[in-house]
Amino acid sequence: MEFAEELAKQNNFTSIQLDAYSQNGRVVEFYKNREYVIRGRVNFPERIHPFYCMEKVILKR
């Protein structure tokens, strides 16, 4: 994640967005600890529970 976030900074990206399975508590906490916040939810037909749409602001404008 450090590599991806640094690459995003170097390329002037304003944020990184990703999806995390809501039932995978370890990965959700991992991203929250890296300052990602839940912005929404998305459902996929093959999964019972939703995925969290998560985002971390890289550059504030």
C-alpha cells in the first residue's frame, strides 16, 4: 500500500479508491488504519454481503 500511495502522490492523484468485502474484518480494519474511509457500498450477485467502497485522500485541492 505504501508503494501505491507514494506512486499516487508522485502522479498528483487526488485519491485512491478501492472495494473491500464487508465481511472481511481484517482487511477493512487494515484500510481504516491507513486512513481509508467508507464512502458507499456495492453489491455483487455472487456475494451475499456488500463490498465497502473505500477512499483515501492523497492530495487535497
